[in-house]
Amino acid sequence: MHFYVPGAIAGIIIFQVAIIIPTLSKKLAANEFGKAIRGLWPKFFIFIAVLAATSLAIMMITGDGGNYHLAISGFTLLASSICYLITPATNRAKDENNMKKFDLLHKLSVWLTITILLTNIAFLFI
């Protein structure tokens, strides 16, 4: 049972990055795309955090999963929360044309999301 949630997290990330974002970027004008993304990403990170908390709860209640599984779900909860919390600062930096700060925060968000994806895939194999 405890393998379902990390699998869902990995699937949601892949769906978001491979299907949703490319489709929106092709179908919407640049300013509309920006508005859509600003509304979408915070919800995405909250959803991942809720799923990670659910994964932790399932493992605690059932006793399934080992320390690595708990660590991956804990990391996922922490990393997705960080991504959610830095989103307003990332948007503000972009609005203020502070590209150095924007690039730093955006790269942090991207790398944390990639790490969430990879660790949740690894979860299924350990």
C-alpha cells in the first residue's frame, strides 16, 4: 500500500512537466501562460506536500516501509513545502526584473522538483 503514493507523486510530476506545461505554453499567449503558471505551480507544490504527508501517515499507521521510505517521504514533504514557500519571492523577482534572484530561486525550485521525482521513483525500488 505504501508504494502507491510515491508512484502517484512521480506520475503527477511527469504529467505536469511533460503534458500540462508544454500544452499551455503552445496554446496560450505569453502573458496568459505566465498567469496560468503562477496559479498552477503553488497548487502543484501543495498537492505534492499533501501526498507526501499522506505517505508518511500511511507508513506510520501500517508500519510498512523502512527508514529510507520514511526519509524519502519526509524529504518530499520538506522540498515541496520549500518550493511552495519560495514561489512568491520567485514571482516578485521576475516582476522586478531581478533576474539573478529569479534564476537562483527558479533553479532551486527546478532542482528540488527533479530530486523529488527521482527519489520517489527510487522509493519504488528500495
